[in-house]
Amino acid sequence: MKLVEPPSCNSPSAIVFIGKNSRGNWVAQEQNGLYGGLFVSRAQAVKYALFENGHHSETIVEVTCEIELDMNGRSAADPLPASRRRSARAG
């Protein structure tokens, strides 16, 4: 019997961003940082995203800018950590 880990997300509306990080690895990350991973290929990142989001391909968004894996629970769409956000606003 093959054991399969259940998907991390039960909500079909969860957006999963995929794209390359600054080192050229593929990243897949749920918009709220609930799950994500690093992958060697785009195909593997998409396969993971589909598994985790219940095979809802319409909720997978491929980004053209660099995306870094962040497992601190911050939104994948938020490009700056809180500490840098304050200094960026200050000028």
C-alpha cells in the first residue's frame, strides 16, 4: 500500500504562485504562506501546486518577477518583509 500525504489546503480558492527565485529554482507558494516548496523544474512546481490545491489549475498563477519561498506565514504577494517595508516607506 502506497501512503500519500493529504493536501495541505482544503479550500479550492487558495491562490498558489509559482515562479523562479533569485537562484533559478522554481518556487510554489500559497498566497498566505500556508504551504510551499522549492523545485528543480516548473513541471514539478505545478504538480505540487495542483496536488495541494485540490487540482484547481485556475488558481495557479505564474509570476514573471522573482519569488522567494517564505515559510513565515507572510503572503507570497507581499514582496518586502515588515522590517524592510518600514525602511522603504521612510525613504
